[in-house]
Amino acid sequence: MTKNEPLRTAQIGDIAVPRHVAIIMDGNGRWANARGRPRTAGHIAGARVVRKIVEAAPDCGIGMLTLYAFSADWKEGTLPICRQALQEADEREMIGLGRAALLWGPVCLLAVSATAVEMAQFAMAFRTAMVVDFFLPALNLSGRPDLLRSIPPMQASRPLLVSKLRGAFFYSSLLVGVLLLASPLTLRIYGPPYSAQLAVYALLLAMQWANGVGRPAVRYAVVYWDAPRIRAAVGSGAIAALLVCASAISSFGALAAASATLIGALVLNGWAIVNALQPRRESAPPSP
């Protein structure tokens, strides 16, 4: 584009969008400082936003995108911050795939090998067990206004984390224990053949218990975003779940799928709790 050439635009409805957009990535450090986080966390947050902009630009009619993204925090011998942040964004996608395999892998294997009736029975038990997801957060927050206040991640103390884990264990055990005691009556509502799925329902409730107990530790891991460890934990859980399900699905059907989801949840949440209770490395930047 020459100096005298008029600015070419694309039209989106009544809005004229320039063909060439330049973005100065400024303010990331101040964004992080205002939240009590290292400057690198601001750069990572900015790079993730840039990724969304790059993906959306063609749909908006933007043909050329220029980014002024040099960071003064870059030091010789280290990976440039933008490249590092974009690599971490790619790792997020891998973690998402692992999480999907952990959650839906056993169900997909069951759908391939089971009859329509067996699949319907498992789906009923699975959806009924998910009632824990609706009530458990409310129980964790009731009577604890301290959890409703925003606490900067870098200021979160170990005693506070331990307190949250104890609360999660208590409320998860209380809720799931009541549901287990009431499970025969609950399944009787659906009638036969669904009422025969007591063992499957109990295993799925146990999976929800594991997720409830580990929820504070999982949130802690996401805040401090140690991508390699998270990827290893999610991948290990997914592999364990898929191996258990694949090896037993032909003999035990829905029971194998339920057992696999429980084992995957135990692996993931067990890792999260152990890792959260370990001393943090100062060099590990938190996620925004």
C-alpha cells in the first residue's frame, strides 16, 4: 500500500473493516502486575489473545495482520516469550484432546460394542450420577464466604489450599454417600431394565466423588499452569481409562466403561492433589 493509496476496507454489515490491521501488544506486564502475577503471565495471556485474533481475522475480512510483539523481557539463551506462549497454547489443545479421551473414550468404546439397550442403561446411570455436579459446588460454597472472594493466585497459601481440599473431601463424601444409600430407590424410579444398573451407577458416583475431592487441586493446577505436568496427568488418566475399558468391555460391558471412568478420574485427581501440595517453583508462571 502506497502513501497516497486510499485505505481498502472490507464490509461487515454496516461496519467497514480495514484490510490491514496492526496491533501493538502493550500493557501485558501491567495486566499481570495488577493481578499479583509475574510479567511473563501477562505475555502468555497476550499471546493467547493474539491466537484468537489470528484465527478470527480472515472471517472478518482482514487480509493482513501485523503484530508488534517484541518483548524486553527476552534474554539471550531463552525461548522468546511469544513463541513460548504459542507453544503453550498448542499444549492446551493436546490437553483438551486428552481430557476428551478421558471423559468420552470409555463411552465411545461402549457404544461400539454394546447393544442399544445397554447403551441406554449406561447413559441413564451416567446422567443420573451427574447430579453431583449440580449440588456439590453449592455445598462447598455454603457458609464459606471466603471462597467467594477473589484471591490473587500468587498470594494463595498452602493452609488455604489444604482447607479447600478438606472441605471438598467432606462435602463430596457426604453428598455421594447419601446418593449411594438412596441409589436403589433412585434407580427404581426408572423401572426395569434400568433398575438393574446399581453397580454401574455406584461406580459412576465414585467417579464423581473423585472429581469433587480433587476439584480444588485441579483449579490450583490450572492457575499455576504447568503444562507438561498437566499433559502427563491427563494423558495418564486417559490411557489408563482406555486400556481398562478396551480390555474388559467385551466381557463386562457397561461395568467396564464405568470402572474405566473411575480409574481415569482417580489418576487425574490423585496427581492434581499430590502436585498441588508440593512446594511451588518460583520460576513456574501462573496462567491468567
